Amino acid sequence: GMAQVVPMEEMNLHFTGDFHAITSAHSLLSAMIDNHIYWGNEQDIDVRRVVWRRVVDMNDRALRQITASLGGVANGFPREAGFDITVASEVMAILCLA
């Protein structure tokens, strides 16, 4: 609980504003994967093995495991999916390592 980044003035990431940007970037990548699968799946991605989950800046147990893309062909391929919290996303990990 006593760890800090020194000098603090040079390492101010404004995390409250960055969470929204990280959530948006992660959602864009999720949409790109879904769009690729929907429009032909040239990379032959197995829909049953997609592990890139969407993120939301809220810890809601009801969203951890969902069934997505119900409602016919226009909505994509039905599959099990879920949401993680934004701070646990791969995009956040990349930001933190950068």
C-alpha cells in the first residue's frame, strides 16, 4: 500500500478518463473480430474458441457469462461470450506496460 511512482508529475495517466478510452478500444477490437467472422472468416477462426471477451467498467456478475448473437443470421453466429472488467483487459495491460 505504500508503493508510488516517482516523480509523480511525469507519470499522471488520468485513469478515470483512460478507462473509457480503453473500454472503447477493446470494444472496437471485439467488433473487428465479430465483423471478420460475419463477413467470410478468411482466417478460419473457430467461433467456439474465441476467447477475446468484451469489457465494461463495472463488475456485474450477470454479464460474466452470456449467450450472444441471438436473433437470426443478421445478428451473427450464436455463441457463449461474456464481459470482463476494463482493468483486466489486454488493452489495459498493454497501456500499463507501455
